[in-house]
Amino acid sequence: MSSAAKHRDSITLGRLDDAIGFRLRRVQNQLSRDFQARSREWDLRAGMFSALEIILANPGISQTDLAREVGMDKSVIVSLIDELERRGWTVRERSATDRRRYCLSVTPEGQAALDALVGNMLHIEQIGLAVLTPEERRTLIEALDKIYRAYVRPLA
């Protein structure tokens, strides 16, 4: 074993040892770096890809619901949607039943961009997911969703 490998193996996480936030952020940082590098020509802002995919999967979703699902502040999501509209990837229309609410949908141009970006995401994620069994993947996804729901929809 090289001295560099020995050194890496001897590093402890201290009080971060049981911190899920640290572990999640570490993986997320790597995924984000690799996705951004592979998607450089798209010049994406943080959150654009996930927002676009969630809008596509939920036509007519409100800005508030999108902000919650993406995990962004409502004020940040407005500027993100503005950028998606400038690119011609989404359309924002007032709700017919609630004039305070905007309904979002993806344009054909947005769908085309998203198809290319999803290919990049799947390539990047496959690197990490390849070390997990299908059961471990399902367990991980279920556990992460359960943790997220605890924060956005606290149990009574």
C-alpha cells in the first residue's frame, strides 16, 4: 500500500463520524462537480436541472411546491424559473383557479435539453451506484426520502 493510501486510510472524521449531513454533502459535492464538468456547455445554475425534471414530471406544478421539492428557498426558485424561461425551457402561467399561483410546464426545447442532461446524470450516477446491489440502491433511496420528509413535513 502506498504511503498516500495509508495516510487516507488513517484519516478520521472526528465528530463528523456519525453525521449524515457531512456524508451526504461529500457525495453530493462529487456528483455536482462531475455533472457540471460533463454538462459545461449548458452553463447551468445550481438547481436548474432538478427543477426542470420535476416540472416535466409534474406539469402545472406551482412555484411553491417546486421550491419545496427541490429544497430551495421560494425567493431563489423565482430567479431560477426566470432563467429557465429566458432559455425557453419552461413556461409560467397564472392558475385559472388561484390568481396568486403560477403553474409551470416544460417547453419542447426544455424537453430536448433535459433529455441530454439526463444522459449526463445517469452516466455520473452509475459510477457510484455500481458498487451497490439493487436492494442497497432501493434502501438508500427510501432512507434518503424518509430523512427529507422528516425535515419538510415533520411527523406529528
